[in-house]
Amino acid sequence: MWSLTASEGESTTAHFFLGAGDEGLGTRGIGMKPEESDSELLEDEEDEVPPEPQIIVGICAMTKKSKSKPMTQILERLCRFDYLTVIILGEDVILNEPVENWPSCHCLISFHSKGFPLDKAVAYSKLRNPFLINDLAMQYYIQDRREVYRILQEEGIDLPRYAVLNRDPARPDECNLIEGEDQVEVNGAVFPKPFVEKPVSAEDHNVYIYYPSSAGGGSQRLFRKIGSRSSVYSPESSVRKTGSYIYEEFMPTDGTDVKVYTVGPDYAHAEARKSPALDGKVERDSEGKEIRYPVMLTAMEKLVARKVCVAFKQTVCGFDLLRANGHSFVCDVNGFSFVKNSMKYYDDCKEGAPQAPCLSNTAPPETIEVLDITRLLLAELEKEPGGEIEEKTGKLEQLKSVLEMYGHFSGINRKVQLTYYPHGVKASNEGQDPQREALAPSLLLVLKWGGELTPAGRVQAEELGRAFRCMYPGGQGDYAGFPGCGLLRLHSTFRHDLKIYASDEGRVQMTAAAFAKGLLALEGELTPILVQMVKSANMNGLLDSDGDSLSSCQHRVKARLHHILQQDAPFGPEDYDQLAPTRSISLLNSMTIIQNPVKVCDQVFALIENLTHQIRERMQDPRSVDLQLYHSETLELMLQRWSKLERDFRQKSGRYDISKIPDIYDCVKYDVQHNGSLGLEGTAELLRLSKALADVVIPQEYGISREEKLEIAVGFCLPLLRKILLDLQRTHEDESVNKLHPLYSRGVLSPGRHVRTRLYFTSESHVHSLLSVFRYGGLLDETQDAQWQRALDYLSAISELNYMTQIVIMLYEDNTQDPLSEERFHVELHFSPGVKGGEEEGSAPTGCGFRPASSENEEMKTNQGSMENLCPGKASDEPDRALQTSPQPPEGPGLPRRSPLIRNRKAGSMEDYIHRSSRSPWGWWATGLFSSSRGPPPELKHGVGFEGCSMVPTIYPLETLHNALSLRQVSEFLSRVCQRHTDAQAQASA
């Protein structure tokens, strides 16, 4: 945004004009014809003879700049002053004529661009001594990024941490570069990836951003805009070896850059645009201009603008601002720069002119160390097989093989964990013998690999991101159509305060990046999106937790669960009481299928044995030599994962390791979905039985009784609960929040809308836990709230939480209500179990649909203020009309009322399609992504594209659990849950 802060009596002269930037598009001047002289006189059309006294303003710049459309707008306004006469020194004059022949002027606007003879302009200024709008000598410094950073640093202006690599034979001490896998050391300063590499010449726009291997590696290569692109992704991860560069710390800006334009020290205009480093696609309007939105500067940013203007002695000056981690950093100073297509800006500058002439301003290094140790141990074993090293050679070779995968380190799909066991650790198939002797203390190394986001998962995440736009103001309408509609551009305009957090797991982070790509209509690779948009939440246990460090309650629950499921007898009433005290519908259904848990485990084990036998037979078939399965897996790798499950599931004692059941279910579900063309026998039955077992084991590992479920849940997600509480309570904004400037709302849809979004992508443990908190924490009394009772019944019937499970908390503000009243804010709770799993079609429970923004007050239909602030379908400057476009379901006591704020849908629009294909009144993605009603896209049919991806499973629609909660209710509930856990911990440690 811009701000005009010039105080009375300080008109000076700095407000004459605004700016030439780096992309002049026009070539015609004002009232001029191409055949006219190079030195042209611009006069007011109504006054053939300008009145005295006259101030002659000379424009000395390359033709592309001096006759561009922005400069035309500026000069048209200047010529309205009777006492100003503007002359343009054409290219032929400034390039070919000596400075003595250049026309004289009182005031000179001159600025460097490619091909401009700055030396001659400096000589002319010394000869004629005109008043300089922009100092010419300082423009030499602006061409050198080293000098720009030096001046910024001397002025105390915040800029990213940086170091200069000068490849100059005369300065060998400034050319020390040590490049590692995930960092560079420049003259002793270490820069972990991601970092930025900028040529020292400001004229060279080939800026590279290098990404860490933990995010996929490679680099984003920025360049001057060519057509619709401003950058491309490259797999190259090595820095450039010729030329001099500035290396600087990468600043996470959430994908948005801010351009600031000054006119003197007391006026600054700012615009936001999508960062060119994000996906490289340039968003352009109908006239082909890059889409930018005016934004508001904070008080500190206005001070920075003043400092830049004064320090570089450039009255009209443009510079780049990075907003990251609550601070603002200057990363580039461009000098005289144009503001494109901002009539308001040009008018402000003209109004600011004086009324009388006055011319007086990481792969982890630790992982590499593990690999080095592994290689050393293998070398020692080869020299002395019977030596002191007890570890098996096979395990060390596997460890070495995995760590050397892909030819480089990539923490996105590999992780090494070290866990200390004071009483020793047993092998996974040794059984549970409580009488065994305690072992010596051990350090267990766990290597995790794989866990990559599959092509199908990427498609699901991107499509869900696109569908999520429908939940936001203006998100219905032309779905992914008009680029200024609703959420699609809220982020660029700073009306959308968006933060995306993800746990440390690679597939979780990539899922978050894919979702962001769909949500914000980005293009290209996921790595740049991941680095710029997704924040790691590996701090204070927000989304990550140590799964190997179980609480005492979890140990008790797992021991009891294993004991119950090791009984070779049909379930009796006592077992139902012990295993399902909450009377969960899905749990009772699974127990009915299982009957005798040991017998079912026997069947599962036999099916696994048969499966591995079939795979071995297939491997012997010459026709299967080059067979590749989904996601480039081979039959050998498929056999390895099933053989390991076969070994680990049944222990030497003959008992079954119940903790392997979820892995068995995941594996068979994966193969049934993606490798069904192999035609392996018994997989359907294995899927059915393993699902029944998993539907018992997985939810009950998080607690059996209500009290246990709540205790374990809060233990897992207490930091997340506190963060959600903080998010909900942060309802009043201060100046530090980035906003769209309200005076620039014309032409931007829904000007009053401001949305804050926090997206948290995490593992199943946190999702189970958060859901348990709402189910068992006492949010509402179900005996007194029929809507909540139905919600609990629906959740009780959900058998599994799958990929893309969503828990959505929506906070609405009605700013027509008193800020302290209960009606000011209301909260809604929505839920989806994610991707459809192994259940049969039609067997899944159904909820009441997605019903946001409901209200018991029918008067809201005509209350414009309430509509503006409560209606998620707001897509224009006019209030929505409460038009019912389809028959309404019956509404009775306790039934959630359908929202009265239904928009009028455009026939044939995507919203209209979604509405007609869904039972949800808001037309949610109810039939699921790539549902059977449409079939999969051609590229997702088996054997075509996405590495032979078969049909992508559908995603369950979002269901409303409750749509009439007050903010006070939810805040007090979360505070109570957190405090209860804190008190319990204090009591336990006392």
C-alpha cells in the first residue's frame, strides 16, 4: 500500500513526478508524432504561449522510458501547470550530440537504464547546473549491488544477511568459496540452503535461489520477464563457478514481494505481486500488464522508504521490500522506477506538486556422519569379520544403500533417528516376555525411508486446494476462472493473511506444497512452493512429536490392547466392555467382523504368505523381468516390504505383533489401489480382514476409555491446541498486519473482506488426537444439543482417518455487532475423513452436509452488513441475494438450519455443477475428487501418465459438525482442556 505523509509547509519540489521503472512499454510521447524532432516541446494545448515565469523541465532518458505510458501519464499532469514547460531530450541528442548542444533546462529528470550514457548526463549537469530530481552520481552506485548493500548497511536499514564473493585476481582474499551438499561458505560466512545468489551487477537479473535437498534440491532461476514467465526451476544444485556474486540468506515471504515507490522522503506508494521465485508464472491483466495490488506500509516501512530516498539521493526511487518473520528487509534499490496503471498514484503526485515554482529530496550434516560411520564399520567388518563389531553386515549394507540413494542426500524422504533405551531393546520378533532379563542400555538407530508423496496423492492435494477456494469469500462464482475473483487473489492483495505449517515428514511437507499450489493457482515444481510457502513446524512439538517416547498412559493402553487381541476365543460381552467402552459404532462393527482376533490374524498371516509366494513366482517369470509397478517400484522391492511384514507380524513365540496391523492394511490398500493389474489372488480378502483389525487397533492405540483418549490426545497436541486458541483469540489487528489499502478497492472484488487462514498439515497421530479433544473434552453437552449429538454419532461411525482428513474451524466476524457481544463472532466446526479407503461403496456414514454461515436470524437475509461479514459466498461489491435455487430439506427442532445466504449461481458455472452434484447446500466437493459421476481425467487412467497411476480415490465431502458456536464457548473449552492437562502434569511431578 501507499501512504501520503507530507506535512503542511513541506511541499518542497520532490512531488513533481513519479516514475520510470524497468519496463516501459510505450514509445509515443504526449501530443507528439514519430517524425517530430528529437528535442520536443510539450505545451498545454490551450496555451500556445506559456505564461511567465517559466520553469523548463528536461527529461533525459532512453526513448523506451521517456515515451512509455507511465511517463506519459506523469507528463500530462505536469503540463497542466501553467508555469511548467517540459522538453524531452531524444535518444539521438543524448547519444550523438555533445552535451554543449543539449537544450538547457532548470530542472532535470534523468535516470540510467540499459544503453543510457550516464557519463554524458553527469557532464551536462555540471555544465548547466540544473536542479536534479534524482542525483546522477549516485546512480553509479545503484548499478552495483555491492555498493547498494554497503549504503543500506551504513544507513542502518535492515537487509538479509549476506556475503560478497569477488572473483577478482587483485582481491584474492574475497574469493574463498567452499560448496557443500546443502550449504556454501563464502569468505568464512556459512549460508545453508535455501540461499540467494545475485550477480554483483544490478543490470544482471539472473538471480538464482538454491533449495535444500530436504525440499527436493535444485534451484529457481529468475530472469527479466519473458512473456508469461519470470523464472524456471532447474534440478541443478551447484552454484555458479564464474563471475562475482552476492550470497544472501533466503527470506520466507509467503510467496509475495512488495515494490515500494517514493516521491521524496515523505511519500511512498507500495504494491504487492506474486513472487517471481514461486512458480515463475507472471499474472497479467487484460492489457497484458503484470497484476499488482496497492498495499499499506507500516510506520517502520515508511521510515525505511524515507531512509532509502535520502541515502541514495533519488527523489523518485523504487526498491524491493521483503516481509518475512514479522520484519521488513530491503533487498534491492532500483532508482527511478515507474508505477504502472495507477491513476490514483499519478493524481496524488500531481496534487503534491507546489502551486508556485520552488526548486529546492539441509541434508542434515548428521546424516552424512551416519553414512561415514556406516562405511567405516563395513570396511572394518571386511578386514576382520569376527572382530568387535556386533552389528550384522546385511543391516549395515542396507543402511549404506538407503543413505546413498538418489546420488545425494534428500531429507524429504529419509530420516535417521537415535533413541536411547536404558533397559535395552529387543528385536521386533522376539515376543513379549515379561520374565526376560533386563538388557544392557542400548542406543537404537532407526532409519526411515520412502514415505514419498505419490502422484495420486499430489493430484488429490492440489485438487483439494482448488476446491477449498469455495469456502472463502468469492470462492464460489467462476471456480478458478476470473483471476481477481475471491480467494484466488486475496493472497496477493494482502487481504488474505495466510500461513501454512507442516510437520517434519517429507510427504507431509510435499502435501502442504501441493495443496498450496492448488489453493493459490500456482504452476511449476513443488520445491519453490515448499520453500517459500510452507513453514516447518518442527518447534515446540507443534506438529511433530517423538513417536518412540510413549507416555505411561499409552504404554498401559497398548499393553491392554495387545492382551485383548491375543485371546484365541470369540469376543464376549466382557471383551466389548473392555475394548469398546465408548460404544463407537465403527469399532463395534469391526469387532463383529473379527469375532476371534487370533483366528483372523492366522488368516491374515496365511494370506501374506500366499502373497509373497505369488510375487516370487512372478519374479521367476521371464515376462516380468522389466515389469515396473506404480511409482517405479519393482517386484523385488514389493517382495521386500511384504517379506518384512511376514517376518515381523508373527513372532518366534507364535504370538502376533498387533502393532504391525496398520502397516499390513496400508500395504495391501496401496497394492489393491495402484497395483491391481498384477492380479494377485487373495488381496481383496486380505484388505477386508486387515481393515477390520486396523479399525480396532489404530483408534484404540490413542486410548480405550474416554479419559484415556483425552489424556493421550492432549499429550500429543497440546502445543497445537494452544496455537489454535491463539489463532482464534487474535481477532483484532494492529498495524503490523499486511493489508490492502482501502482507497484502492475500486475494481478489486469484495473490498471489505479480510481473511486470515492458518493451515496445519500433520500426521495421523495429531489428527486423531485433535478430533478426540473435540469428541471427549466436553465442548458441548450432547444431551442438550441435538446437532452435537448427531455430529458425535457421525464421528462414531467413521472407521478410519485417511489421507487428506480435514478438521476445519471457521471463525466469522459480524462487524455490525458490538465488539463485546456474543453475536460479534461465531465459530463453526467442520470435518471430512479424507480419501475413501477400503470400505465398500455406499457403506460410509453420511452427515448433514456442509452448512456454513448459518443463523437463526432470518433477518440476515436483508442485512447487508451481516452478509458482508458472514457470507462465505461474497464475490462482488454488492450484497448477495438470498435466493433459494433448489428445494430445501425439512428443518425441525435441533436440525441445523440451512444457511440463508445462498448466492445466485450462474448457469453452467463450476459452482452450479458442484451444487447440482452434491447434497451439500453449499455445493461442496460432495461427490469427491474425480468421482465416479465424472470418471478420472484421461491422464489418470491406468497406464497413462503419472507413472501408470490408476484411478485416484475420491475424497469425502466436508460435513458440518456444528455451526452455531460462540467464540467464548470455544475459547473457554480449549483453555479448560489445556489447563487441565497442565494441572495434571504439575500434580504428577509434585
